[in-house]
Amino acid sequence: MATAIILLKIDPKKITGTAERLLEIPAVTDVYSISGRYDLLVIIKCESNDMIECVITDHLLKTEGITNSETMFAFRSYDKREGGRAIDVD
């Protein structure tokens, strides 16, 4: 399963509402309020990178309150439950 991590800057007055709306997007699995340069971290999981691109451009980035974003794609997961073994992210 393809995984993307998106860092978002949000209008300070709209952080909670934006986070709640992002969770309504089916491919969004997690939304975290974070410290640092960004306000929210969003995890998206889809069957392919093409589907992730559609979710990001057609839904996520159209969410009110987002002022900036940075998207990263996961290549591999190092899962503690798997004894630290690397698991390819397809």
C-alpha cells in the first residue's frame, strides 16, 4: 500500500476545523497536531501513488485553512512488530 506523509501549515484560527475536515477524506488514516514549522501532519494510504496524487490534489489541498504543504512518500517501513525488519511500501 502506498503511503504519503503531508506536512501542512494552517491558518491559526482554523487548525481544529481543518483537522476534522481532513479526517473525513477516506484515504486519510491519521492527522496529528505537531510542533515546529508545520501545524498538522497527515498520513494517507492508498493502493497506488497515482491514487494518492488524486487524493492530495482533488481533496486534501482544497480543504479550507491550508496555507502551505510539503508532501513526502514512504519507501519502506521499519516495523517494531516485525522485529525491526524493513517492509517495502508498495
